[in-house]
Amino acid sequence: MSTRAGFIALIGEPNAGKSTLLNRMVGAKVSIVTHKVQTTRARIRGVAIEGEAQLVFVDTPGLFKPRRRLDRAMVAAAWGGASDADVVVLLVEAHRGVTEGVERILEGLGDVTKGRKVALAINKIDRVQSDALLSLTKKLNDAFGFAETFMISAERGHGVDDLRKWLAGQLPEGPWLYPEDQIADLPLRMIAAEITREKLTLRLHQELPYQLTVETENWEERKDGSARIDQLIYVMRDGHKGIVLGHKGETIKSVSTAARTELEEFLGRRVHLFIQIKVRPNWLEEAERYSEMGLNFKDGNA
């Protein structure tokens, strides 16, 4: 039997469940999942195997109305992910239905996908009645010619196997793109930074998570098999530094412990994690910060 391989872009509004679906498909945590919107910044590739097919998922940032340079770069990355993929999956939240954001995505889909197959995945189906699901399915399929529609719950796993099997059959024949045991093509340094940023996002509230970024500055493999990882958290103001530190350093300690625990689980070995906080008022305007996130600085131009 011949092998298949290809790229699948998951697109949708922020919080539609793209990262949760990616992690469910891959069977491991490769994408940041929080209750906050707009947490995925870089296009994260997760790799799954289905029969003879290798599915490479691109988890794009949520598509939303951009306001800042970072927003614009994220939206450009999302549409770029869709235009580069072999198959596209649009995720729509069942209980939210056809929002303004979904309408905007539907308008842009035809231009970006240009004849590629696009599947519709209605997510969080456990939140609505079946008649509402049917009417939403009809409305969306009337608005765009989807190749197939799937009813799923990414969180609980309902319908995900059917979607994965269908996707496997749509990919072009060819050799696998990654080694069989590889689940993501992000550099470990970036995965480590994403894990710490997720812990910060979960711990902090309001706007601050979008005003900070995390970079892995140094990664040292030690003789005893452990790894020393040095990270920098960039914030925009002195006041933000105090929030990240917390009372008597409690916040950063708890973030560091949670990130180190998850990194040790992910890497399967001991990790010595050292985190510093730096104030950089203009980090949102620095090209270097964008390349660290896997984004194109120029895409953020107004």
C-alpha cells in the first residue's frame, strides 16, 4: 500500500478549539491550550499517523479583526497556513454559530484555498440541541462548498477519529515528511518557551498575557542527562514586571514550577529551569521577537 503525507491547516476564530483538536489528533500536547483567546501565535505543526498516512497539522492563530502589529502578523500567519496546506479544516463553535468573525472567514476562504478541499468541523456539539446543529450545518454549507462536514467535540474526542480518517484519505500519495516518532517540528527551544507562556497565561488575568512574550535564551545539555534551560520573559512596563513576579515572587515561582514539571514530562528527563524578567517597552515593534515566535515582522505592517 502506498504512503500518503501532507499538510492540514486548522483555521477558525480564537478559542474555537483548534489547539485542543491538534493535541487530540496528535495524542500529545504540542500546542498551547488556555481559556484565553489568541494564545496561539506561531503556526505549530503537530504530526499524526493514520494507517499509511502521515498528517502534518498546522495550528494557525485564530482569525480575528487585527488591531496591533502582533495581531496583523498573527492573522497573516493564519491565512498563510491555510494557503500552504493540502487540506483545510474550518472549526466553528456549535453554540456560537455564524458570528461576524465566521462570516469574515467564509468570505476569505475561497480566495485562499483556491480549489483545495475544505472540511467543516462543528466543534463543542455537546453544548447545543440536535435541531440547532442541523440548521447551523445547513447555513454554513449554503455559504461555502465544504467537501465534508463533521460534528465533533475536540475536548471529549467525539467524531475526531472519523475526521482524521477522512483527512488521511485526502492527502497526496508520497513519502512521509517526518520520522515516525516525531510529533512536532517546532524547535525544542520554542516548545519550552510556549509551555512557560501557557503557564503565565493561565496564572495572569486581563490584558497582560498579550503584553508579554517568552524566549528560551540558552539550552545546555548536562553530562548527567538533565538539561539547563534559561528563559527570558519580556514585559512592556515596570508595573508588568511586578505583576509577573507576584507578592514575594510567588507568581513567578509557581509559573516556573508548573513549566518545569511539564517540560520534564515532555522531555522525559530532569530540567533545571531559570527564568528572568526583562522590561522592554517596545518588544512588540522588534523584528527579532517576531522571528522567535515564528511570525513575519513585515506581515504586521498596517
